[in-house]
Amino acid sequence: MPRQPRRQELSPTPDPVPNYGDSPSMLDKVGATAEVAREKVDNAANSAWRNAKKYIPSALLHRSAQDYYLMFYNLLNIGLWTYLLVLVTAHLLTPSPPPTVLNPAPGPTISSSTASETLGAYLKNIFRPFKNVKATSTGFTSTNSHKFSALEKGTGYITSILHTFIERSRTTYSARGIGVYTLIIQSMALLEVVHSAVGLVKSPVQTTAMQVASRLAVVWWFVEAEPSARTSTFYSTMLVAWSLSEIIRSQYYMASLLHLTPPRAHTNRLVATSIDILTYIRYSAFYILYPLGSGSEYMLMLKGFPSFPSKSAAIATKGGWNLLSAKGVPAWKVFFQRVKVWVTSWDAGAWARVPFVFIWPAGLFILMTYMQSQRRKALGRGSGRSTASGRSVVGRKKVQ
């Protein structure tokens, strides 16, 4: 039987199209690369956050939305009142602009300069604010070559400064847009009443509402309705008192929100001393700022009444002629005649201000009494008083 030839077993022919069923696809490789990159970015972000947290106060972390809102509000309040204080101070200390061809008699106008330019001009002129004022014996500029004594020169220089300061303070309202800024910034104080009403702060609603209402009455009524109030020196003193009190109060509230007051046992000594000084100023400055502010408000409110008539003006009336014709008329009758003429000249606006003549002193007494009680709680009383942290007002530990 013939031998069958043996069939040669050949290896399978390789498939020209590769099969990646068992190896990762291109999309899987891209996804894996992206995942690795994402992990690296997350690790870098976490590392950066851990490093940044070392420099961020712990009081800013994990706070409620209400706390963040109050922090923002107090920072905004500090910024706005500081800006207004800089404007008022710059106007009082910076000489008036020189005359020009288009404006031969320059006066206070709403300035278009930015806050940084205003602050720069203020810092530039703060050490030479009255460079255009020459001291004389009468307080005014003079070209007389007469030699004055040192006392006369000193008196004349002081008189010149006071005269210039008073003249500038009468134009504060219309200078640099101060009147407009005051109207806007003080109107924002309505939020203070809302904060007390909804419980965001612990201040009494009645006391807060009374203080805010009095200020709004001043800026929206007493000042806006009476031109003489807008040109009064008391407008400047009122703004200075308002600005300082608001800046101090907002800084203290901000420190409280940051858990810096009262200082703890582990608080840095320098920080604790600063906070104690701020606490002392917060509960002591009202002795000066509140009477100054309320007194200025009161004087602006009185600007709405007509001027008190002179003796000749009272005698010129029908009843005055009767007094004049009588002999031996006592002085008190003439005075009451002047009061009668004065009251009969009041208009509706003046009569509407009459209740405030009595409300204002009572409101100041209530505010001063409330702040005095708060001061006792915060600082105690007597020579050994200290803050709630147990430190004295200069930072030393209270002796037990």
C-alpha cells in the first residue's frame, strides 16, 4: 500500500487587523491619564489649602452665613465712614483751589477725584494745611510791615487758623460731594434697625431705632430743608463725631466677630493689648463723641426757627409801641414782647420741630445712660477696672 504523504501543519496566518479585546483601548488610556492628573491637581490644591490655612485666622473658617454677612457689613461700614472722615478732614485742612479764567471765584463743588487722589492730597498737605494763611494781629492777611511782638504774632496766627477753619467748615456740605455721601451712607444705617429686629445683633431695637431715626431726621429734614443748616459750622463737627463713633464701633464689632474680644489666655500679648485698648476706647469715647454729635444735631435742628427778634424789632410792632409809650416798663415785659413776636413768626416747619426741642435732650440722656451701663459691664468700675478677659486696659493681667 502506497505511503500517504504527511500534511505539513502550518501556523495560523496572523490577522491583519489587530484585536485589542484583551488590551486597554485608547479612550481608557486617556481616561486613566486624566484621572491621574486630577488626583495630582487635587493633592496640590489640598496642600495649598493646608498651607494657606496656617495664615488664615481660625475665626474665619466654618462660620455661618450670618457671621460672614455681618463681617462684610462692618468692613463696609468702616470703609465708608473712613472715606467720609477723610473727605471732611481734607476739606477743612486743604486750602481752597486758586481762581481760574473760567471760575474766577472758586468755591466748594462736587469733586470728581477718586478716593486715592483725595487721600493723597490730604496726606500731602497735612503738615502744611494753612500755607496760604498769613498770621497778623487781626487774624487776616496784611501787607503792613509793622513788627509785632511774639505774643501778637502767636495770637494772630491762632486767630487766622480759627478764622480759616470756621470759614471752611461753613462750606463742608457742598464741598467734595460730602453732603451727598453723608445722605447715602447714613441712610444705610436703616440696616442697623433690621439687624436688631431679626436678632443678628444684641443691641436693643428701641435704642438703635431712636439713634438711627434722629440721624435720618437730621440729614433728610433739618439739613435739607434749611439753607442755614447746610452752611453751619456744626455740620462739620457732627460729621466728625459720627465718623469717629461709627469707625470705633464697627472695629469693635469686627473684633468680636473674629473672636478676638475678650482676649483668651492663649491670645498673643500684643493682640490682647490692642483689643483691650480698643475696648476701652469703645466704651469711653462716647463721653466726648455723643454730646458733640447730639449737640451739633440739636443746633442744626434749631436752625429751622426764625432768628430771635431784637428789641427794636419788637418795639416796632403794635404791642411794642404801646410798651414804648408807657413809662417805667420793666425789662421782662419787653423780653416777653420779643418772645411773642418771635413765636408768631413761626411757620409750619418751625412748629413741627417743637417736639424735638424736648425729645433731643431726653434721647441723649437715654443713650448716655445705656452706654454707661454697657461700660460697667465691659470695664467694671473704679481704678482696678479691667476688661472681661481679666486684663487691665493696658494689657497687664488683673491681680486676683
